[in-house]
Amino acid sequence: MNKDKFVILSDIHANLTALKAVLSDIQAQGYLPDAVVILGDIINYGMRPNEVISELEKLSYPVVVNLMGNHEKALLDGDLSHFSTERGKQMLQYTSSILSESSLLYIKENMISTGLHAIECQGKHLLFLHGSINDVFWGKLGPDAFSNIYYRNYDYVFSGHTHLPHNMSCFYPDECPRLRNKKKTVFINPGSVGQPRNQNPCAQYVYFELSTGKVHYNAVKYDVEAEYRLYPDFLDVFYKERLILGV
């Protein structure tokens, strides 16, 4: 693959207003992406999964990686056992009830069901996954997990799921005197487009330039109240109230 500039999106969670704000910001910033990467969880928690999928289908940039997240996986499998609360199970059941046939087909045919994907680009090895290598769908990849020597095989590791952005480097032992016997792997999480949890309610994404290694972290204001008002009263208020504070 010969791409250089990537927009990295993760955890849109059926939040159409946030996604549209991000797409507008890409243009406003003057970014010129060669490709888009989606790290999973385009559905659930939010109220407009069908509209989000329709928006993704209209993207003018090629989507080179489109991973299933734990929510797509749970939806297809019908397995609610990983959800720790009844409200979580209820929300996925609600999403399933409003999901159109065309949206379901998009998930089945356009998203990578393994939850991870590796590519070589410009001589660099890139790994994309939703969770962690130990648990591709539900695992949380953060500093405490970087010690897994498996990641040494890659120059960049992109992950989602936690809704917490990070950009950190880890140096592994390696037999390369020229680099002082160290192998660098950069770990990048773009944060969440549709349900941030870093106490910042703005829609978050990353613009990444492979040739320079530059990581542009972006947080975009959007009309949170517009999304808030879409939630029906019978659903737990937890999911709409957390949008306001970004938690």
C-alpha cells in the first residue's frame, strides 16, 4: 500500500452529529487524507446507527481498514454476556431493533470480522485493532499492556475501544546496535468520535502522516444537545448524560 496521510476514526457509536462535525473539521483544517481507517464500534449507545452507516458509505476518501468492534461483534453473535449492566444489554437490544437490513449488510460485508488488520506501507508495519492483542474485541490497550513483546513486530499500533486518546512510544530490546539495541513501536488511540470518555465532550479523531510520523489529535465541538434530545425516555439516561461531560 502506498498511502501517507490517514484519518483515524474510532467509536463513533451512532452519533451522527459528532461524525458530521468531524468530517467538516477535516475540510476546515485543510487535511488531505489519502485514506480513512475505522477502528470499530460505529453502532450502539447512540440513536442513529443507520444514518451513521449511510454517512460512512458516502465518504469521498477510500476506507482502507474498517474493523468490527465489540458492539458489532455482540450484535451479530447475539451474545450479551460481556455487558456488565442491564442497561448495556438493553441498549444493544434497542440498537438491534432499529437497525435496517442495509445497515446490517454493511456490517457483515464491509467490516473486518477479526477485529484486527495489519498492513505494510512505505516500509513500515502498521497494526490496527479494536481492543488489544490478548482480547481483540474487549481488551483495553494502554501503557500497562505495551509490555507484550508481540507489538515489537510493528512500527505503529492503532487501537480504539477505551475512548481515551493516547500517543506513546515503547522501546523494546532488539539486536540492532545502530539503534542502540532498541526497537520503537508507537501506540496511537484517536479517542472516540461519538462518546468521548476523557472528560472532554468534543468529538475526537486523529490525522496521521506516516512519512513524518506526525500525529494531529483533534477535538471538535458539536451540538451535544441535539443528540441528547434524540434518546427516548424508556432508555437509561446514563448514555445521553455522559455525552455532556465526556465521561
